[in-house]
Amino acid sequence: DGGITQSPKYLFRKEGQNVTLSCEQNLNHDAMYWYRQDPGQGLRLIYYSQIVNDFQKGDIAEGYSVSREKKESFPLTVTSAQKNPTAFYLCASSPQGLASGTQYFGPGTRLTVL
Amino acid sequence: QKEVEQNSGPLSVPEGAIASLNCTYSDRGSQSFFWYRQYSGKSPELIMFIYSNGDKEDGRFTAQLNKASQYVSLLIRDSQPSDSATYLCAVNMGGGSNYKLTFGKGTLLTVNP
């Protein structure tokens, strides 16, 4: 089955810890994205990558880091510098070359800071 | 700042009625427009997209685009309780950020049996 997977589904972090969220896709999509969703806030873009070994900051990149070493994978690290990391994190991918920019989402990871 | 605005709702309609969801956007150069449905606790799923002025129909869903008024809407005919969800409007504002979407905060729709 083609799709986007995210793991884990739920993640608990102690204050001061870094955690890494996994995002994998087998859709052969070039572009991948990370969003954060808070209640009543909609989706906010953290980072995005259009090709391997390249990525750009989104609107709320502070306290986060990413890598794009493989086309299929775009992990997100939530660092201790992120002051309010409790949120629902969504990974998406999009095939390049489509001017529409249609994005497809993974199931999400819910991060809670204890 | 480029923005996408939606009425947060909740919008409540009876089963079988037409639900009308609205979205406005600030960037006149926006190129493509998307509607996503998000059930509580789940990730967004694409309903449909539209590029050109006018209507686009897909089953019970119709997207309407008016670029002059910077307005896009989604109509859901014969609404069902299973349509109860938050509906997100997203806009590709094109230009140098051709692959980025800007999302509205969503409209919560409740369909009452």
C-alpha cells in the first residue's frame, strides 16, 4: 500500500529532552512538509523540503530541526529550545511538478510534554 | 501577511440539508484552492481542489471559486451525520512558494440526525 506513515502515534516527553518524530512515504513524492496543529490554531508550517538534502524553514521553525537524507524520509526533531511543544504534529508530502501543490497527510503524532 | 479566513463555526445543519462552507483569501495571485476534511483526532484528508473560476462537482461536494472576490466555498448536498467534521480551506499562493499551502483555521460542521 502506498502512503505516509508517522511514528509514534503518541509521544510523551519530559522537559529538557529532545525527541524525534518519524515520517516515511512510499509515494515517490519529492516534497515533504511538517505542520503543527494546536486547538483553534489551524495548521502551521514548521519546515518543508522540496528535494533531498535541502529544506527550508516555515513559519514557526524555532526549536525544531529536520533532515532530508533520503527521498522517503523527513524526520523532525523537537528540541528542548521549543518552549511549548505539546501539539499534534502532521507530516505531508506532495509530488513535485504539479503547480497545484496538492498535499497528502500522514496520520499524525500527538506529542505531550510532561 | 498572506491569510486564509474561515468562519470557525460551529455550523449546524439538519440531515439532508445543504451545508455551505466559506473561505476568503488575501493574495490575489493565488493559484489553486483545496478543501480538506478533518475528523476529531485524525489527520486532514483531501476532499477536492479547484483552479478555475466557477464550480467543480464531485459527488455530493461542489467547490465554487470566484477569484475576483477572492472567495472559495464548499457545498455539501444531502448532508449526512458522517459529514460532521472540521473543514479546512487551503490556498496555494504560488510565486516563489509554489509548493506551500496556507491553511485557514477550519470550520466545524455538525449534521444533526
